Amino acid sequence: MAATPRSEARAGLKLISPTAIYVIVLLALPLATVLVYSMMTGGRGNVSLPLTIANYAELWSKPVYGYILLKSLLVALSVTFITVVLAYPVAYFVSFHVKPDRKSLWLFLITIPFWTSYIIRVSLWFVILGYDGILDKALMSLGIMNTQLNFSSYGIPAIIFVLAHAYAPFAVLPIFVSLEKVDRSLLEAGQDLGESRWVTFLRVTLPLSMPGVIAAALIVFIPTVGDYVTPKLVGDGREPMIANFIETALLKLRNYPQGSAFAVVSMLMVGIVSVVFVLLNRRFIGGSK
Amino acid sequence: MKAPWLRGFTLFYLLFLYSPILLLPIFAFNDSKVVSFPLSGFTTNWFVEMWADKNLRIAAKNSLIIALSVATLSTILGIFAARASVRYRFPGKAPLMGLIMLPLVLPEMIVAMSLLVVLLSIGVPLSLLTVIMGQVLICTPFAVAILTSAFQSLDRSLEEAALDLGETQWSTFRLIILPLVMPGILASFLICFTISFDEFIIANFLGSGRPILSVYIFGQFRFPSKVPSMLALGTVLVCFSIILLGFAEYMRRRGIAKAGGKDAGGFL
């Protein structure tokens, strides 16, 4: 039964329509609304015409907005860097040094923490690192410290640490998948031709696994830049990030236009960074041919 | 090839990943109101206290209702989208699939807030239903990803054979395709259930203070006296998710084996 392109198109559209309608109504339209709101005027829960770019001008002129965006960006990039650098050797070990039939078990062990309650994991760090917490007590009873370290109050470093732990398992999998694709005969060839193992790694394995590294970076970056819970719990909430700020603008101040403009700019920022990652990936794929 | 330092690093990394989770059972059974070393004896009081907490039970019930609804809806929506994208070519496929998968690359707060702003503007009261509506957006991309690989590993000729032998499109789907992708459907259901059960941002903002487990836990951790019973709850939850995930992984592998495919990685 050879379907004509037209009847195939109709069947496909009919089949996808429930999902498509759902996301158009509940995702595309709300995002469009936010975009429109960001160009309106008003406050305290109402919006009005005319369309204006004043909200964006205000974002540009007041340093606090730029500070929050830049801080979130730097925190997310640091977390991304730390998780990827720590995950690479782990993925390399599982791919190159674990017997094939044991690989899924290792991956399963690495991914389990990610699937256990995120709220509980982050809150536990709060209990561990907070004032008079487990870490403080342990350090003091061992005589290493004689005052409370209270790492949780350190603000940004504590946020980076907790986020790096929360999103660590995310990074291992994509790197592992790209390492699995590396043709092992290339490595043997490199070593047969007299290169050391380390040089072979730098010239063959690392470039070939770059797509996985960049995928990992993207997978960690997006949820961390928009994380809400960690900045709120750790660092006593004194270092708000994008998500906390959107909450303040939209729900506490109820300034829809300003909050929307901030949300749009954050989306743009995340989008630009993601595109840079993807372009980097293109270059690596192109360069390895 | 031996690599002692790589192995050591990996084990250390695993220990780092598991360290807070390992502390859960230790302090959940520790007979002290203060969560700290040294340990002071074994008790199951915290589990008793957790069990007696009425609000906790309401929150757990709400979370179950939400997670079951979200898992069901997302998986159904995922079946439609995955089947359409694997089987048919049609205009607008790339942008539509892109929109469906968009929540994967969008900070969750923005998905939650844009929906919230619209709901507030048109005067929809916030309830468990609005939480379900929002979480389905987040879970559907995962369902689509899992189900796409399930549909891709299907042999097209099985379907053609059934049609040649006089089955209708619908009966072919019901009798041939559905049983073959059933493990994928179950895996998708379990993954969506876990994501929804764990989800905080949408539950918090679109639920407007209704007791939902993740929101409840977040609130309780601020009171030091409540922490031990929350650790007991955490212990129970961790055990549950490990069982669920083990089951999901088992179903996924069985599905791939059934369709004659090859194992190509984990959940993500």
C-alpha cells in the first residue's frame, strides 16, 4: 500500500495534532504572551498599551539586572566546566577500562543519584554545609577547625559546589556515548606509529569525543542557569539567580512587563550560549573529517 | 589495560555523588534531634513520626495523583508525536517537533512563569490541574525521546505484512505495534512519573501553595526539628525511585531485545 505524499502528510499531521495542539496552546502561546507583555507598560498585575521598548531600556540602564544575568551566566558556566572536567575521566574509564558486559551496570550506578529526589539532595547539602551542620561538627571534632566554617553562607562558591554535585551525572552519559564511538583501531594505529598513549589521547581520542563533551556542557548549562532551589536554600538566598529574580519581579512585585522583559532577555542569553555550544560542535565535527 | 588512578578517581567520584544519599539512612535511624556526628543510637521513631504526619500524607496523595496523571498524559501525547515523527513525512514536522522538545532546552522557570502569567491573566484558579498541565509540558519531551527509539526499532515489514493480510490500520496498531512498543511505553510512563514526582518549580508556582510532596519537603527542611523525619521520608523515597528505575531499565532492555535491536545507552 503505497501512500501518496499527500495522504501521508495528512495522516502524519492528524496523528501529531493532539500533542501539537497541546504544546501550541500551553507553551507557544504563553511564550508569545510573555514576549508581548515585555513590550507593554503597567505594573501591579495589569498591562496596557502602547507597545514600547522602555522595559528593555530599563534592563540596559540599571546595573542590577546585568549583574544578575552575568552572575547566573558565570555560575552556570563554572558548574558546567567543573562537571564536564570531572565527568570526562569517569566516562573514559567506563568506556575504555570496564568490560563490555559490566558497562551498563556502571552507568546505572552513576545515573541513580540523578533520579533520586532533587529537593532532598539539595536540602541535604544545606544540612551538611550549613551553620553547625555535619561538616562543621566533623571538622571541629577532628580539631581541623575551631570555629564554624559554615560553608553554606559563602554564597556563590557554595551554590557552585551544590549545583556541580546535583548535575554531575548529567555530564557522564553523553561523553561516554561519544567515547564509545571512537574507533579503537585508530588508537592502535597511533601507537603503532610511535606516539605515546598520552599524545594519542590528545590527538585522536579527545577531538573525536568533543561532540559528547559539548552535548554534556549543554545538558548541564541549561538547567543550572535556570536553577531556583539551590540559590534559595544555599547561601541563605542572598545570591539570587535568574529564576529567583523572575519570581520576585512577576510574583512579588507583580510587574508583568518588567518581569517578562527580564525573562525574554534570559531566554535570549541561554539561547545565544546554546547556539555557541552547537556551533563549536559543528566545528569539531567538521574538523575531524 | 590497567589504569589504577582512573579507577580510583571514578570510585571517588561515585562516593562524591552518593555521599548525601548515604547520609540519609544513617541519620534517619539516628536517635537524636540534631543531625550531626557522633551518632547516638538506633531508632525508628523518625519513621513513626513521618507516618503520623497528616499533612505529609495529604501531600503524598496529591503528588501521586499528579504524577500518575502526568505520566499517563505525557506518555499518550508522546506516543502520538513519536509515532508521527518516525512513521510519516509531513509539512511543518521539524518546527512542530522542535516546539514539543523545546522544554528540554528552556529553563523550567520560564516555562512555569509564562504559563502562570497567562493563567492569572485569564483568571484560571490554580489547582492540582494546573500543575498537571505544566508538568506534562516538561515530561512530554522525555516520553517522545524514549518512544521514538522504541518506534524506530520496529520492523516496518511486520506492519506491512499485517496490512497485506487484511488487518485495518487501527487493528494493526493495536495487535502488532502496541505490544512491540509496550516496554517503551512502560519505561516512558515510569520516567515521567519519577520526573513529575520529583519536580519542584511547577509544583510550587502553578500549585499556589497546595501541599505537594516536593514543595512540602522544601518547606520542612527550614525547621531543624523536622529534619530527621524528612530524612526518614528521603530514605523511603530513595528506595522507591531505585526500585522504579530498576524496573524501567529492565523494561527498556526487554523492549530492545524483543525488537531485535542493540542496547545503545541508558535513559538519556
